[in-house]
Amino acid sequence: MNLKRFGIDAPFALLVYTVFGIGLLSHAYLNRFKYPITIEVILGAVLLLGAIIFLHTTVRGKYRIFDVAVKSLKLQPQDQIWDLGCGRGALLTRLARGLQGTGKVTGLDLWLSRDQSHNKQAIAQKNVVDLGLEDHVELVTGDMTKLDFSDDYFDVVTSSFAVHNIKSVEARQQAIKEAIRVLKPDGQLLIIDTDHHLKEYQQVMAAGDLTITQAAGLGINGWWATPLTGSYLVLGKKPLK
């Protein structure tokens, strides 16, 4: 169900691991009597195992991470939430499930398929409707470095596996500063990500006067092929004025 509804993260990367892994193992088998194939078999097996781990993370592992993270936020039914880089709605729909009345999640994305397979606003909206959450979700197209909301607006701001897609350090930090700006006093900022930017995110949060309440690696459920491409979570809280 997760695969059908929410797609695959970084589909090209998964394809590369799979194709090269199978290709190396097949080539080694066909040439097993011509030359030593040990190194070729090891490389092929590592790439194919990486593809399997990657598939686990994108189909099952990250959802376990999301479920634990959402519980840790202790959301209130009327909360206003912004999910940055929401994609097809994997985290967004989990955030919306406990909302009532005026509670709402606003999901923002540029809808790029290189980041997630078939990443389109129409698909995200269909997922929201299919899950009966349309009264508590709004989807918008936009850039997370330029958020079109006033200061101190949201109770919670989240982002999962999205900020690292901003390659410029300055722009990436600007996205976090914008998230802090629109966050209400006593509000929470949750970032789940990869690509080794944990210390950078913590530094920007601390510079914005957020108290870091949690910062940790996420184990095998967040491995994108290998432990070297693992995931982490950082959670900060904005001080009361």
C-alpha cells in the first residue's frame, strides 16, 4: 500500500543500485571460467544488497520512523502544521489524521519526480481524498526558502527527506530560517533527513534560539542502501516570548 500510494524516493538511485548489481553478478557468472570473478561478485552483491535495503527504507522503514516521530510531537487537534517538501503525502497524511475542527496541515512542494516517483500535486491530493483527510489538508506549490506566511503562524513545521535536496548551503540554511520564522512561540520544528547535514541543521536552529530536544540517527529503517547513507532526526522547540 505504501509503495502504490506514496511511491519511491529517489527512484533513479534505486535503479542504479539494482541495474549495476544485477549487471555485475550476471557478467561475473557468464565469465566465471575466463578470469577470477571474486571482486566482481562482491561488488555486485554489495550493490544488490544496497538496493534491497534502499527498497526496505522507502517502502517500510521510513513509515516506522514517521509513526514514532508523529507520536513524539504530541499534536493537538487544532494545530496548524506546515509540511515542507511534502511529496505525495507520506508524512503529511500521518500528521493530518489526528486533527479536528480548524486543525490543518499545509503541504508545500515543487513536485519534482527526481525526488520521488510520479511526484505530482494531483497525486498527493488524490491520496488525501482517498484517506478522507481533505478537510484538514491544503496543498500548495512553492519554494521552502521563501514561505508565503506571516511570522509566528504555525504550531508545528515538519520536513522529511527534503531539505538536503537544496544543494546550496546558503539556500538550505535559509529554508530552516524560514521554518523558524513562521513557527509560533513554543512551536516545534521537526526535520528528518539524510546527507550528513545534522550538525548544520542544529547550528541554524540554535542560532534561531530553538532548544534542541532531540537529535539522533534513525538506524536501519533510515538506511538508504548503506549505513553511510543513513538518516537522522532533529527536533527543536521555539521559546516563548
